[in-house]
Amino acid sequence: MRALNKKVYPAGWQVATVGFFLFYMLVPIISTYVFSVATRWDRTILPEGYTLEFYKRAFEASYFTTTLRNSLVLSLATVLVSLLIIVPTVYWVHTRLGRAKPLLDILMILPFGIPTVVLALALVQVYNFAPLARSPFLLIGAVVVYSMPFMYRPVSNAIQAIDVHVLTEAGQSLGANVFQVLAKIIIPNILPGLLSGSLLVFATVFAEYTLTSLIVGARFKTFPLLLVEFTRINGNVAAAFSVISFTIAWLVSLLILWVGSKGQTEKVESIQAR
Amino acid sequence: MAYLELKNVNKSFGGVAAVHDFSLDIEKGSLVSFLGPSGCGKTTTLRMIAGFEQLDSGTILLDGNDIVPVPPNRRDIGMVFQAYALFPNMTVRENIAFGLRMKKTPKEDVEKRVDSVLDMVRLQDTGKRFPHQLSGGQQQRIALARALAVQPRVLLLDEPLSALDAEVRVVLRGEIRRIQSELAITTVYVTHDQEEALSISDKVVVMNKGLIEQVGTPEEIYRAPNTRFVATFIGTANQFPGQTSEKNKVICVNVELLTGSLKEFNAGQSVVVLVRPETIQVQVERPQQENCNIIPGVVETITFHGAVTRLGVNINGQRVVADITVANTQPVSLNQKLWLTFPPEACQVMAAEE
Ligand SMILES: Nc1ncnc2c1ncn2[C@@H]1O[C@H](COP(=O)(O)OP(=O)(O)O)[C@@H](O)[C@H]1O
Ligand SMILES: [Mg+2]
């Protein structure tokens, strides 16, 4: 009741915390944006002039489209493979193998514990035969493992939040087989989890550098590789690349969110139509 | 031959028997309920019929065919769950149509069928809503409609009303019975609520610790319980442990009781006499009656239950409960001395356990 009648002002330290957080998060991004259009920015607080020259050079860079395409292919393929592996596994563990869940939870932290360089070198050593050796396929396999926790967590939480057992049995008693239950009942009900997992994986893989450079290198050059190359040539162009990379990641995120929310708006509309 | 037959079905979890040597015949079109305390194996048995749980041994025949090897989605057995289990991402209509779509039913037939079952559960106007926009009782009606839409051979219900309010429960159980008899669908109904089981079943299977205690019509179960467990689990019964003596008499710890024939017992055998509270009459003066149990006692508790008032009466140190209606007695007060009378037929004698 009190909260309703009296306006509650945030304490000073709350404002400070939030302010510091925003500053901490936004400054690097904003400076990258500014740097990508700055003519000269070492003698003054604000740049001395602005230009789109660096973007022109970025877009004109040889390999621009190839690396962009490679990055998109790599990220999307990883999202797909990850979904195909994680969703049935998590569903299976939740319905049939409850005891394996703690084990899976721990397994899914492992990729965080292994240094990427070690992972890359180990994979290159073990899979040193054709057609896998140093191929994009090996790279996809590697980034799937590397980004797996990002898919696993949201999917596992989403499945946990619904009554998988009962929904599965209800579906089966109505004549649906396991695939129909998964496709028509379980997946539509965990869609938000699948989307956030896909977003995290996409963004992570789109910016992945270490594995790519160590496993395939120049054979399958991705956008981050090109970006790092340019940091050695021209910082401003590298900044422009970063901005382009952000923008693409954002656009794809929005696209995924939009696709995902379509199902839900249809629901709302059908309720309102009543 | 019965429509659904369970033969010597056994199931244990981690070495502990959940269902033990369960054999039962269920007639086509009848409603049979499994009644028993929580943990007695009702759900496990139901899930074995549905195919969600594998049998350790035994067989289940449906219309003469062994269904044990058949996966649950091909058994043609509908199920209603305690937790409703409606699909949250689908509207009511889509939920009901789900089973028909799985069967690849033509679209017009699906629509007709959905309308007809919505009619049956009296929720014609809810078709476009989502499950979360319905009350618990409505959701359970839709779950019932969804299970019935595909015209299953058997309908299973696992405590379908336990999550609902008392009033809704009573209304809905009547509806379930009405629809069940209209469709003449073979139904197994699991409940731990004796009143529910007695009021809607053709037959009641009383279960305890994975075993069948008794199978019978609701009247048989209530009036002629086979075991002490059934007698005490269903309704209330006063228990008088004692030994049989000659001439239809049982010598109990506190009283001597006249009973019906004791032919099936040896003289001096340990038995328990059970007397239902509603068979006991209460009199202020000592009644002059032949061949009737007449026992003096002192009123210790009086509990008003609406239709009846339940008295707790002390007879020689044992508490006996008797139900009286306002119509047939004078007002009673605490610590009043009165006479309990009940005929020999009201005494159900059974051998003491062990
Ligand atoms: N999946 C299971 N794993 C282990 N024990 C179980 C499982 N399902 C049931 N049980 C045990 O079997 C017994 C019967 O359970 P259940 O059939 O659910 O009883 P009811 O439905 O009559 O309450 C209980 O002791 C229960 O703990
Ligand atoms: Mg149960």
C-alpha cells in the first residue's frame, strides 16, 4: 500500500551502480562507433572531423563478401547442428533419464573450462585425416562444442518449466509418436528457450576468432579473421568492420526474434478476434 | 469374456512391489474404479493399461488381444490426467482436434467431431480460447472432450477431480458418469475418494499395498466388506475385537455381542466385529427388545454433521460412534447415559488378522 501512495526514489547508490554499469557496457561500443567515422582522434576529446571513408574501404576490401558469407554460413550451421543435438538430448534426458541430468549439467560447463587454444590444437591433432582435417566441417564441429553451453542452458530451463512427462503422455495417448510429440507439442512450448539459445550461439560464433584461425585459418576466412587482419593495417577500418559485425549480429537477432514472435502474435490475435 | 482383462499383473520399482498379482475383468461399457489410499498402486496399474509403464509379468488383454507389446500411441486408449495436461500452445479446438489430426481424419469430420464433443461437455463457447483462459473445472472438461474425440476403446482417468474445488468435483463427477453411460465407453477411474468411487461406479476395486482387497458393486463394498481394511477404509466402522463363543455370540473385551451366523468360524476363534455407526440406534430408556444388542454407555462427544449428528459414546472404556438423525431421537447432551441398540445383522464378523 505504501508503495502505491508514496513515490519511491532510488537511493543514490542505486543510481550510481546502474550508471556505472551502463558506462562500463556502452563506452567501448560508442567509442568503436565514433572511431569508425573519425578522421583524427588523438589530440582532442572529440574527433577533429568525421568521414565515411573507412566504411568505403571496409566494403571495398577484397574478401569482404566471402568472409561475411563464411561467417553467416558458419554461425547458422552451428545454430542448426546445435539445435538438432541439444533439443532431442535434453528432451530425452528429461523424460527418460532423469538421473543423467546432473551429469549433463556438469558436462555442459566443460567447454568453459577448456582453453580454446587447447581445444583447437587437440582437434587438429586428432582429426588429421581427410576430409575432416582442417576443414570447415571440423570447424563447425568445434564451434558447436564451444558454444554448446549457450544453447543447453536456455533449452534445459525451458523444458524444465513445462510438464514434459504429462504433455508427452497426453500426446501419446492421443496417437502421436515421439517425433510428433516433439514437433507439435514440446518444441512449440519451449520456443522462447530455443530462440534465446539460438541468439546466443549465433552471436558467439559470429564473433569467434581463435578456433577459426587455428583450425581452418585462410582456407575458410571468416569476418573476425578479416577484422583482426585490419587491426594491423588500419584501426579505423577495423572499427568500421566491428560496427558492421555488430549490426549484422543485431539484424539477425531481430530476425530470429521476429520469426519467433510471429507464432505468439498469431495466438494473441486469435484471442482478440473472439 | 470380459472386454479388458488383467491377468496376474506384477510390477515393482527397485525391488519394492507396487502392484502384486493383479487380476481383474472389466466388462464392456462399464465404469470400474480403483479405490485405495495413496501409494497403493492405482496409478501404476492404470499406466500399465495405458502402456506408459512396462509389466514385470502378467498380461493385459483388450477385446481378447494382448496389448502389452503395443506402444501407447497405438493402443487406442484415452487418458485424462489429474493435471489436465492440455497443450498450452493450442486453443481448445486445436487441443480436441489433436488426436483426430494424428489419425489423419478429413478436415470436415474433425470440425464436426470437435463440435460434438464440445457439446457433450457443455463448453461450446470456449473453442477459441487457450487453456490458461479456462478454470480448472473447464480445463478438465476439455481434457475429457479431447480424450473422447478419438473414440478410444477404453477411457482411463487418474484422479481427474483431485485438483478441483469440492463443489466442482461433485458436479463434474456426475457429468463424467452421464457422458460415460451415454457413450457406453469402458472406463477405469482412479480415485482415493471413497464417496466419489461409490457414487459413480458400476464396480469398485478396493486396493491396498499393491493388492486387490475386494471387487464389488458399491453396495457390496459398503454393506459386505470382505476385509477389515475395506470395512474401515470405506465409511466408518466401530471395531470390537473378541472371541467367538457358542450360539452366535462374540465375547469382546468390553461387551458381549449377538451376531449373525458364526458357522464359518471355530469356537473360540479370534475375530473382529464391525458395526457401522448409522446402524446403531440410541435410546434414553432401556428398550424392551428381544434378540438385539442393547448396551449402556455415556455420551462423550457430540459432533454435528448436518444430516446426522455423530455421538461418541463410552461403553466400558471403549469409544463407539453412532450417527443419529434429528427425526428419530430426543435431544442428547454430554455425559448423558443412554442405551445403544443394534440388531445382530448389523454386526459384520471377520477373522482377526494373523
Ligand atoms: N516411477 C516410479 N519409480 C519408483 N517408484 C514408483 C514409481 N511409480 C510409482 N512408484 C511407487 O509405487 C507405489 C505405487 O504408486 P502409485 O501407483 O503411484 O500409487 P497410487 O496411484 O495408488 O497413489 C508407490 O509406493 C510409489 O512410490
Ligand atoms: Mg496415483
